[in-house]
Amino acid sequence: MPVFLTKNADSQIKYDRKLDISSTDMAEDEASLKLNTSALLETAFNEIYGTWKKIALSLQKQPGAQLAHMPTMSTYASDFGIMLAWQRIIETLIDEPEITLVQCCDPWLFRSLACLPNIQTSEPPSLLRKSLPLWVRGYLARVKLVARLTLAKLKTRQMPRLTQKGGPWILVYGHPDSNAQGGDAYFGDLLKQLPNLRRAMHTDCSASLALNLATDKKTISLHGWGSFLSLLQIPWQKWRPAMSLIDQKYRWLVKRAAAIEGSGGSAAMTTWQQTCHQSWLQDVQPKTVCWPWENHPWERDFVRHSRGLNVRTLGYQHTVVGRHMFNQGADANADGLQSIPDKILLNGPCYHDDLASRSIPTNRMEILGSHRIGQGQLPTYETSGVVFLALSNNPSFARQMMDATLPFASRDLQFIVKAHPLNPYPIEESDYFTSTRDTLDALPPIRALIYCTGTTGLQGLLAGIPTLRFIPKDGVALDILPESMQVTSVSEADIGAALKDLPEPYHLNVEALFPPPNLKKWHSTLEPTKP
């Protein structure tokens, strides 16, 4: 057999190559270096879209799927695509003449791989040892959530009685940069510019923050429209997919996705959000609602209920899309355009083609300008400058980025490293490898920018800086760049060569790509004049 699958390293098996898909902590030997794991995983992930889409569309027909992220193909919220990619890699290795030892400690992935033909396996990892703690954790998380949501409902229970009906609204997440003086993290100062515009806070926003924002007399919390009775159902809300319609080849991976999503309160929180926004829509009867659109489960439900009440829906493409944002389109929806907003408002022309390739019609898209990208200060470029390393919010990815670049730090090639602000990773500094908390515009001149996840790479390109995208071994760095702005992707194995032969910098027209908000268009779109 060309592939031996084991839950731990087995020295008794003679092999040519070794692939560890459980961890990046193992010391690499000659056998493991024969496979460029980062490149293999990246390539495989780019090829599994069709498979995931077929499974997702099948699952969306089942009750309860509207509470889950995996059936929406959300690559940020589910690692199902990565599991499909690993399986695709092993299928390829089976067809090659070299003998490969594959180490896998994940009990679901192991069992899925063991079903492949022409593969020899050892005893699988314990399923109960992994699944039982996840089940217990999920139940406790949902019980804790009930307490938090009950308190939020009590604090905001007077809001339905005081809220003005009708009119245009923005529906936003709780963000620390929003304030009660008319500033919003997603929509800038639109609340100041449009006097009739009001703001509804998503249930992810704490009651305390929502009440603070509500001092502007224009903001409400959707918690206020929740039902005390529905809170009794929260502990039992989770995604329970039926396997009958799923190809047997992928059933273990679907079971894994359900177990992981069930280990937290995601489905329960989606249930509460849907309960609250359905009641709010019925009670307030807004004319228009605009929100930061990412096509999550709650958004699809919101659009369907809005359409039944003749509420106009506007999805603002406030941030990035990119080729790996599989869920942001109509082709991943079982009901197609029925759960897509009436209009997708773009922050610029960059992602128009990406969305069009996901079956969003051109007449459903309109450019209204960017409130978040392109408006801030960008870094400066200099051929003799430092290398800026922007760490990922994923701890494993961040560690790999530092391990890959630290050996190249020298007097002639100095690095400045910045941890992700929402998930900082400890940085071991040296003379030529130092950390910073400065914003991009406050950094010294930069000769190259290395990123993995997030929008820093896009900002580097907009600043005309040679930019490299780091691809890790144990996951996929989701590519958020538009199709027209691709960069060189590098793994740990080839980052040294890439730093010696950096891409040529090129100038981009930032204002043309991400134009400032067109307030006249925003006004006419949110509050159209009656004929």
C-alpha cells in the first residue's frame, strides 16, 4: 500500500515520505521535507469549492441548517474546506509510487481517510475521548448564554415601547470604535449626515454597549425584541445534520463539522438573533435596512423575512471578499437570490468581479464608496527599508511566520513585527527582529511586507510596497485580495529566496479603487424619494 495512516509515528513502517496533518510542532526530518505541505494544502483547498458547494446545498434543505455555518460555506467560521483539502491530498498520494506515512490524530478525519481505497491504517484515535468533551462544553456554553441573554433582555426591555416606527436603518455589530456622537465603525458618520437614519445593534452587541450608544436617541438594541419564552429553548439549539443525503465518502467530515459547531453557542446565538430581528421587523416596519453584508445564516433569514414585509434590504460590502470567501455569493444559497439583499453596495470596484463570479447580478451591485478601506494613512516604501511582518490572528500561523523569518534577520535585513491586535502572540525580540504596536503610517519606511491573514496585505499593495503572502502548513491563509490584485505566495521553504528577489512595486490609484463615500448616493439609496 502506498499510504500508511497512523495516529502516531510508527518507526516500524518503512516509508519514503512523511506527512503530519495533526500538528506543526513535530521536528521535520528528511522524509517530511520531501513534501511541501503548505503548497499541497493551498492547491487542494483551491480545488474543493465544487465538492463543498454540493454538500452545502444538500444540507441547506434540512431543518436546522439555517443555524449552522458549515452549510453556508463560511471559510472563516468552519474548517470543513480544510478537511476536504486534506482528504484530496491523501487521494493524490495514494496514486503515487512513493510510500507515504500519514500521521493524523483527529478521530473524524482519520476515519474519513481510512474509508479511502488502497490505504493501510492503524487503530483509529478514540472518538468518544474527543466528542464527549465537545458535547459537554457546548451544553454548558448554551446554558451560560441563556443567563447573558436574559440579562440583556431585561436591560433593554423598554426599547420597543420607545422606538419610532418606519424610516431607514443601519443594522450593525457591536464595535468598540462606534460611539454615541454619530460615529459608527462600519458606516462612518452617516448617522450625522442623514438626520432620519437610525441604528439597530445586532445581538452580538452587549446590552451595556448598546445602552451607551442609545444615548444618541437614534440607537436601539435588538435584544429588546427577544422573547423570554424563546430563551428556554436556547440550551437545546444546535445543528444536527442527517447523513442520508450525504455521500458516504464525506459523512465523517460532516459529523466532525457538526460536533465542532455544537461545542459552542453559535447556533443558539443565531436562533436568538433570528427571534429578535423577526420580531423587530414585524413591530418597527422599517422602510430600508442596510448592514455589513457577509451572507451569514442570520442575514439570509433577515432577507427572507424582510422581503415578506416589503422591507428594502441593502447589504454593504464593507470589507474584503476575495477568492476564498466561498459563502459570499448566491451560488452557495439553496434559494439563490431569494436570500440575497435587494442591493449590494460596494466599497469600490475591486470586488465587483469576485461577487459577479458568485452569481451576484450586476444590476444588484452599486458602488457607494468605502468607510473603512483606503481612507487611513498607508505605510511608505523605500528599497533600503525594513521588512514589516504582520502576524496572523491565528496563533499557529503567527508562530510559523516568525520561525520562517527569524533566521534571515540581520543588520542588512531588519524586521519589524506586529502582533494582531485582537489576538496578540508573544514575540521574542532580537537586535534585528523587533516588535511594534504602531499603526502602519507611523512605521519607518518599508522595503517589503509579509502577511498571512487579514487586510494588511491589501494595504501594502495600495501603498505600492512589495507584498508577500505567507502560506502555513496546518491551515489555509484565506486569500482576501481581489482577483485583479494577486501577490506572491510563499511557504517557510521558499521565503528566503522570495526576500532576495522581491516583486517589483507598482503604483495603484487608491481613491479610484476605494473611493470616499458618496453621501448623495448614500442618502438617495437609504431614503429614496417617492415618485
